Amino acid sequence: MRRPLIAGNWKMNTDRASAVALATGVARRASEFAQLDLLICPPAVYLIPAAEAIAGSKAALGAQNMYHEANGAFTGELSAAMLLDVGCKYVILGHSERRHILGETDSAVNKKTIAALDAGLIPIVCVGEMLAEREAGKTADVIRRQFEGSLAGLTAEQAGRVVLAYEPVWAIGTGKVATLDQAEEVHAALRSLLAQRYNRQSADSVRILYGGSVKPSNAGELLSQPNIDGALIGGASLKVDDFLGIAAAAK
Ligand code: PEP
């Protein structure tokens, strides 16, 4: 049985005070959600105050990105060890905004995924097609290319420790949500890719999150799909009630 994961990607939002308030609000009510994992991913500069705010609660901390090297002359970057050092358990990798705005390639995501796993962080590896790709009937090809490129070289044991997130780019921050059939079709395809590339055990254990305009009002039906094991939430994760409303729908 896969344990649902409800993850908030705060992106480049909040300031120190509002980040602490949001983390505190989530932490206060986290014990209501014993049967699932709750995760907040604040901007990197607020990881430490957010870690302090959620200390002692069952909410976990994650980063939105990292670099694959362990240390050295990589100005502006953060290593997996640094993220662990400040209390992170997860790291989001290959988010579509990093792929499409910042030019991150499958190969870069692959190096980061391996470095995260080697260090003991749980990578949340994001994949998703753009609107033109869906309209051209290329969704399955794009998902397979991103899956194979991002997870290249992983053993079945390593693959079993990854979390995947399917985030159709056209649904992120747009208010457009994939239909249940569209989302479940890609989630099921990802699970068969896991089974083909690794083994049934990895395929059955990997959590596959859906992301793209998830709200309390649409979370219940999305999360009831057999291959949707949680949500990666942008906009709605910036309000405690909305974020936890989605978590309540996953119960
Ligand atoms: C995201 O940032 O991963 C995301 C899905 O954003 P939103 O929920 O705002 O669409």
C-alpha cells in the first residue's frame, strides 16, 4: 500500500515572516493527517526558519532544487548534503519551471537525482508535457523520454526510493486541471514504465503525485484514482486551509 504524499511547492513566494506563519500553520494541524505524509518546500533561504517552525510535528521539509556536485566552485548552488544539514528529507527535481524557464535538461535532472539518492534525500522527479505536445499526440513520448532521461542508470532499488510527479505543463498555475482520465492514463503509463525498466516491486512502491491546479474542490476525485498517490501543489499550498483541505481529501 502506497502512503499518500501531499507536497506544497511554495516556489518563489513568501517572505520570512509569512513562510514561518505558513509552516507553523501546517505544523499545528499536521497530527490530523496520521495516515499520509505532509511536505512543505519553501524557498531555500527560508528552509531553516521553516525547519524550526515544523520541528516536532509530522510535517517534512523539502527543497525546490539542488546541484549534483558535493561542494566546490559552483556559485549560487546548493548540495544535497547542505539540504540534509538544514533538515530536508525531500527535494523537488526537474520541475517544469526549471526545465522550461531555466533550461534544465533530462541529463541535469538525472545527475541531481543520483546525487540526491546517494546522499539520502528523496527526490521528487517531475515530468509533464506542454500543451502543444499534448495537442500533437506526443504526451506518451514526452513522458517516456523524460522518465528514461531523468532516471537513467538507476538500479531498481534506487528507483524504488524515488517519488515521481506528473505535472502537465498546461495545467500548472493555469486553473486548468487534467481530466481524471488524462491524469490516470499518464500515471498508469509511468507505473508500467517502472515495471518494464525496473521490476514490479519498484513499480508498486513508487508514489506518483499529480500536480496542476490541485485545489480542495478537485483533490478528492483526483486522489481516488488508482495510480495517483498524492499531489504536488503550487498555488493552493500557500494557504494553510487550502493545503490541508487537499490533505483532508486524501484521507
Ligand atoms: C506546481 O508548482 O508544481 C504546481 C502544480 O502548481 P499549481 O498547483 O499552482 O498549478
